[in-house]
Amino acid sequence: MPLTSYLYPFLAIVLWAGNVIVSKMAASAISPAAITFYRLILVLLLMSPFMLRPLWRNRIQIRRHWWQLALSGLLAMALFQSLSYRAAESTTATNMAIVTALIPLLTALLSVLVLGEAVTVGMAAGGLLSFAGLLYLVGHGDLGAAMHEGVHRGDALMLLAAFSYALYGVLLRRWKMNVPVWQAVYVQAVAALVLMLPQFLLLPAGAAALDARTLPLIAYSGIGSSILLSFLWIEGVKKLGPSRCSIFINLLPVLTALFAILWLNESMHAYHLIGGGVSLAGVLLTQIVQQPLFGARAGYR
């Protein structure tokens, strides 16, 4: 496998880490609903010249899967993005990245419930390990703090966002829609835009301002983290396969923490390294150890 093939998922994760930083910067500049809405408009404006004709030719297949595409747009482009922006208001960029890196683990757990896959040894051990690491992280080094005081709002919202994206991935595997990737992305963006419209219209005056501070954030969100990131990740999956690409997600907290120190003046603490490291070790364990915990695989339902 050419080494250049590994640049695709790596650069995708670099852009993803940048998007976490942008989410944190946007928290004090624009409403989560507004930046989610604007980034969707930008994505559709840029993609429409290339997608409208193929979509028309494939309209029968699109119509057949319209509700799955709409639900996918809700989970991946509306809920995940808006919850991430909301989480950024009350947690650090480093915490956001660590929780986001749990998506492969959440995907594996949801695959058991939705797809009927067998529980693996790695899944059971990795899940417990990641949970302990997450408790240590959100408790700032105190395992019991999260149980006594509860999880911080931002971390809880980010976990819900990660769950939403994991469910999106699992449902795509279950449905196996015969729709080209970029056409699916476009229709999902349309559905997400429609679903975000009522919330956008109810925003108070000033919460959706377009100015010198917010326009660069919207541009990065729409071009960098939506189109370029998607292109790099899709190409990476084509060249390396989904399993190899998913390993790169473990770099997300490292890169985000580095960017957060450089641009947001966030501090790195021991509980970030310990809690985040334990959580990511659990994710790796889930991906590497595939031996079924209870006999043979159950297979898809």
C-alpha cells in the first residue's frame, strides 16, 4: 500500500481537529443553529452545479430511499453538528475531541443492538476501559466526581452528538442504500437544512449575524470540514478500507489538543492525558480484539 494513501485519512483528521477548534471559536460568536444552517447552505451552493444533473438521472433511486436519506441527514448533519456547537459553549476543545474519538466504540456497541452482531471480547473490555477513562476525564482526575456531581453539560452534549453520528454509521450499514456517496451527502444536506430551518427562523436578532468574525468560521465549516474532509475520508476508505481509516480517529484528541494549546490557550492537564489515553486504549481494544465473547457470531438480523 503506497504511503501516500495514508495521507487521505490523516489530512481528514487534521481538518476534523480544526473543526473542533472552529466549533469552540464559534461558541462565543454565533448561535449553534445559525452556523449549522449557514454551513449547510454553503455546502449545497458549492455542490449543486455538480450534483443536480446526476440526482435527476438517479431520481427513482433517491425517491425510493428518501426517508432513510432524510433520517441520515438529521443524525449526521443536523444533530451531530448543532450538538457539537452547543457542547463547545461549556466544555473544552480537548474534551470534545476525546469524546468524539469514542465514535468507533459507540458504533460497535450499536452494531450489536441494530445489526445483531456478536459481542466481542474487545468490545466488552474496551467499553469498560473507555467508560472509566471518560469518568476520569470529566471528573478532572476524580473517578467519583462524575457520579456524585453529574457529567458536565458540554461533555454530555458531546457524548450525545457522538452517539448520533455512530447511529448514523450503523444505519447506513443496515440499509445498504444503492445511492452514490456524493449524491447521498447532497440529499442528506438538503434534509438537514429543511429540518434546521424552523430553529433558525426562531433565533433572536443578532444570534445569526454574518460579519468578519463569523464568515471565516462558516467558510471553514462548509468547505473544510464538510466537503474537503468528506472527500479525503471517502478516498481514504476506498484506498485503505474502513477499518484502517477508523484507526486514525484516535489521532483526533492529540491534534485537537495541540491546536487548542496553540490557538485557544487551553491548558493540558494530567487528567487529559490519563483519562483520554485510557479511553482511546479502550477504543483500540474494541477495534483490534474481535473474538466473540459468547460463541459464534449471531449475524445480521
